[in-house]
Amino acid sequence: MHKTSVGGQALIEGIMMQGPKGAAMSVRMPDGTISTEPKTVKHIKDKYKIFGIPLIRGIVAFIESMIFGYKCLMESAEKSGLDDSEQSEEEMSKLDKWLSDHFGPKMMTALSAIAAVIGFALSFFLFMYLPATIVDLIDDALKNITLDRFEPLLEGILRMAIFVAYIFLVSRMKEIKRVFMYHGAEHKTIFCYEHGCELTVENVRRQSRFHPRCGTSFMFVMIIISVLISSAIVLIFPGVDKVRMVWIGVKILILPLVMGLGYEFIKYAGRHDNILVKILSAPGLWMQRLTTVEPDDSMIEVGLEAFKAVITDNPEDDAL
């Protein structure tokens, strides 16, 4: 099996791929055609070599992919017609019209910033504060039982449960389900190439939609690594987890290390297929049953267009 470095992201009615030739975004337009556009990606490690060393490169790659992925997502929404600004005055509410007339693009920028802040706050509450608080309540309820050494494990289990529940609820939304279908098309297209098959709709359709280098697997690996590091910290500094805000601060401080180790593991998993990789990848692969959905042929066509735009004629150039 040929291991490739090509990766991607599902968008609104489209797919973004990154490979040896750079990045490209393919979107299904309202008229049914496919728009494929090369994208310029600047990596800070190309300018400053220190950001390319192990562990550090994972943190940088995560931040860069978040920023670039968000830009592509917003652009795909606009191109596909989801973000249709040509709304008639009759369809606009009085508030919408007033905001449009007085603020225009500035208001949209402000709303996007507010949404980002709210999203961060929600993530902090769901995946940091809530699990820690629940463990505290359990610890208080079990007065005669000490959970000190098991608290990081319990927090990790709760974080996984909350993450799964959140993804399940989100996947029920019609628009998100279509994004998850494009996510499946992305994985199946990459697998088709890695299996040495001709890049056709028929061959892609036969591939699995569960891929070990998926971002979903990365999230689960990060949770597992976080549990291991947190457990080590509790053993080295007993009682540090008893002061709630201090403990949450510690969890935030170790996030860069967790991201760095998680990134290195995902790269390792892409090149190996041993028992360690299978064990640590298993939760993420299972989770992909929620985050990927079998795509239709029109979505596979979009995936193929994006994929072909970023690969070279020499498979060796695409290898991990």
C-alpha cells in the first residue's frame, strides 16, 4: 500500500486538499459545475526552521490548519451559494436591512469574531471546566473513597463522552451531514490513490471511508495523551488537582505538549501499521462512523478534482 502525504478537509459543498503541489479547493457550484482553485499556503517553518522540529511543528501545524481551514470553509460557503448575500429587500427583516445599511462588511467581521470567542468559551466549558467539575462532584459524593490517582482518567473518559455526544448531536443537522458526506469522499479518494487504483468514481466508491490520519483520530489521540500526562503530573505533584482553577490552568499549559505529541503520533500512524497504532487509532476510527458518511458520486467527483490538483506525476513525491 502506497502511503501518501496528501490530506484534506471537508467544506461546504466541497473539499480542500493539500499535497506536494500545494493546496487546492474544489466546490460544487449552484449551477452544478465544479470550481477548482489553487490556494497559497505559507508555512512559518519555511521561514524559521525552529518551527519545523518535532513537537513544535505539531503545535504550529495545528494553528495553521485551523486558520487556513476556516478561511476555506467560509469561502466554500460563499461559492456554493449557502452564504447568499443577494437577498431581496422583501426577504430581509428590518433589523437585517438596518445592519446591512449601517455596518455592512464591518458588522459581519465583528459577528465572526464574536462567534469565534463564543466557540472558544463553549469548548473551554465543555472539555475543560465541565469534566473537572463533574469529577469534583463525584469525589465529594464518595466521601470514604479516594479518587486522587484516577481523577485524570475519569476526566478523560468524561471528555470523550462529551465529545462523542456533541458530534452525534451536530451530525443530526442536515447541512452538517452533507459536510460529513464530503468528509467521506475525501477519505475514500485518498485511500483509492494509496491502494494504487486508478482515480475514477467507481474505484473511489469501493474504498473505506475510515482513515487513520483523520483529524477525528487526532482529537482522540490528544485526549489519551492528555490523560497520560495529567496522571503523571498528579503522581509527581500530589494534590495539584484539588485546586480547581489551578488544575484547569495546568491542563491549558500542557495543551501545546499534547498537540505536539498527538501530531507526531498521527504522522507515525500514517507510515506504520503495528499493534500500538491500531490500539491508539481505534477510538478515532470508530468515531469516524459519526464524522464521515458514505458520499454520492457527485461528491466523489469533487474529491477527485481537488486531489488531482495537488499530486504530482511521480508517486514518490507524494509519499510520507
